Amino acid sequence: MNEKGMKEEEVLVILNEKKRKDRRYDRILSSMCTYPHDIALKAHMMFIEANLGDSGLFPGTSEMEEEVVRMTGALLGEENACGYISTGGTESNIQAVRAFRNFKMREWRGTPREGERMNIVVPESAHFSFEKIADMLCIDVRKAQLDDELRVDLSDVEALIDDKTIGLVGIAGTTEFGQIDPIKEMGDIAIRNEIFLHVDAAFGGFVIPFLDKKYEFDFSVEGVSTISVDPHKMLASTIPAGCVLFRENELMEMLSVETPYLTTKTQFSLTGTRSGAAAAATYAVMKFLGVEGMRRIVRKCMDITKMLVYGARSLGVHTVIEPVMNVVALDVGDAERVSSALRERGGWITSVTRKPKALRLVIMPHVKEETVSDFLADLKCVCEEQC
Ligand code: 0PR
């Protein structure tokens, strides 16, 4: 730290220099985040000092958090769901599995299984947050294979379950391909085996309810116990805003920690101090857009996704799966080479999927028709060079 403070203008000059180094989202096709909505920005600034870690000091902010949980629960099939605003999908996934673990630890007490290593079964397509979960919670994370459409293979899920399995994870909107696992069938398996089912809808939770096609992926499926859904992705709230939902309060209670000297006596969240600003931003976007506004945004992203897919196909480039949502994986041959050639040629930031290797594009609200036209022109050149 410098001994003497700098002038405000001097600090601002440095900040501007740093800001110039950061990329704008305009040519970023790899991100599940986007520019926050204007109303989110305003709300964020208004509640910038609010700390939900000591929510009794900020009852207004706390009311907004409760309302976000209620609205999100209602959107995802259970208006009486409980939960809280987390820092994102990673924390939400950790917390859901931690609640499963604590619940089963209590259930197994005094049984021959007590003290044995527990496991969960996740699809091979699971986000890398599950690696952190295995490490932090000291449980085994078993990976089930995928079928040809890159959904989890149900027979492999069943084969991996044993008497130490505490829960399953299904993904509604996989990070790499935007695919939706067969949640209904997974719910049946969970019920039959008396284990929990967590749905990772970090990305898809604010997409799928607004698609024309209907999917059973949320609390409307009986066996679903918990859901992760991120306002800082498709809802265009500010970062950090995730949401973890529990169908039953009893399960969330497994996370309860006493906070004796705070204004509230217990806490469920993983972090202590928590952004009230992101909660206010999420509340504001939900109120401002309503279901109609979100449907409009998702429809627009899907139209642009179709435009991209159509354009790519006319270049002879096909998709790995028929896109379910605004995530597209293009079979371009050497995806790493194409990805870096696109970066060099037009400053496009794309990513490459693990298995199968493909060029991955996420059509977030900052991706416009013109963006896709320009991208397709560069893709054409890059593909021709390759041929
Ligand atoms: N679950 C799923 C299905 C996800 O796609 C992600 C993140 C998470 C959980 C974890 O969420 P948090 O990152 O909020 O903890 N998916 C993106 C990814 O890792 C996140 C992302 C966003 C990556 C913007 C890059 C980026 O520029 O690919």
C-alpha cells in the first residue's frame, strides 16, 4: 500500500486504464454472464452497503431476498420452497450436497454405515464445482456416462448407486452443451432408492421456464429436493447472485449455524458477509421484467441461436446436438485451432468443449443479430482456410 494517499483523479486514471484492459462482452461468445440490466445496476448501487450476513440490520433488503426466493420457487414449481441468495452456482451446489450429507449423517447414526464414505452420482457433464464438493465435503463423486444426446444415461446412474449413495444430481442446462437431463426419471430413481435429487439449473433455471417447449425439470417433479439457479447468468442481475432452493425447510435446517452475537440467531449461507446489493438487483430485475419480459429476452436469444445454427449449417458446419437452449456446440473439426483462429481474426472469444470436442458458443443477451452475422463471416473464412 502506498504511504500517502493519491488524489481521486489519479486513482480514477488508473481505474480507467485497468478498465480498458478488460474485454467488453460484445465479442464474448463463451460466457454465461452478460451486462447487468439497467434496473439491476440502479438497485445494486442503492443497496451497495447492505450486508445480508447480518440481515436484522437490513430488514428491507432481507424482505427482497425472501421475495426473490418466493418468486423463484413459484417459477420453479414450488412457491413454498425456502432458500437464500448465494454467490452463484458453485455455492448453491455445495450447499445442496452439504445438506444431503448432514441429513444422511443424522439418519445413519448408530447404523453399520455410520462413518463410511458417502457418495453422490452426477452426470459426466457436471460442472467442475462438483470437484470442489468432493474435496470439501469428503464424499465420492461418481460420474455417470452420457447417452448419444449428451443426457445422463439412466442405466449407468442406477448401476452406480449403492447403499452409501446419498443423492443424485441432474443438470437442467449443461454448461457445455445446454442439454437437460431426464429429471423426471431421475426423480423416480431417487424416490425408489430413498435418496435426494439436486437439480443444477444454474444456467437453465432462468431459461427453460420461458422456452416454447415445456420440460419437467423442477419441483414439479416429485423427487427433486433442491435446485440451483443463478440470477447473475440469464436473469442479468449483478454478480454475485445465485439462488439455492430447498423443497423442505427440514433439509435447509441441516445447514443452520448459530450466530449468537448477530441480529439473527442462525445462518444458513456458506459465506458470512453477503451482498445485499445483488439481492436488491435480482429483486428489481424480476419485478421489472416479469414473466413476459423474461420470455421476450429468452425468445430473442433463441431466435439468434437459430440464426447462428442456420448460418453455420449453410457453411457445412453442424451442431453436436440440436440446441435445446441458447448454448451451441459446433462440430468444426479441430475446435482448438478454429477457436484460436477466430480469436486472431475477429477477437472472438469462444470455448472448446471436453467430450466430444466442439466449438462452444453461448448466445447471451449481449449477442445481437449483427454479432452473429460478423461471426459467421469470420467462421466461413476460418473454415475455408482449414479445408
Ligand atoms: N452449474 C452450472 C451448470 C454452470 O454452468 C455453472 C457455471 C455453475 C454451476 C457454477 O456457477 P458459478 O460460476 O456462478 O459458481 N458455468 C459457467 C462456466 O463455468 C460460468 C461462467 C460464466 C464461466 C462466465 C465463464 C464466464 O465467462 O463455464
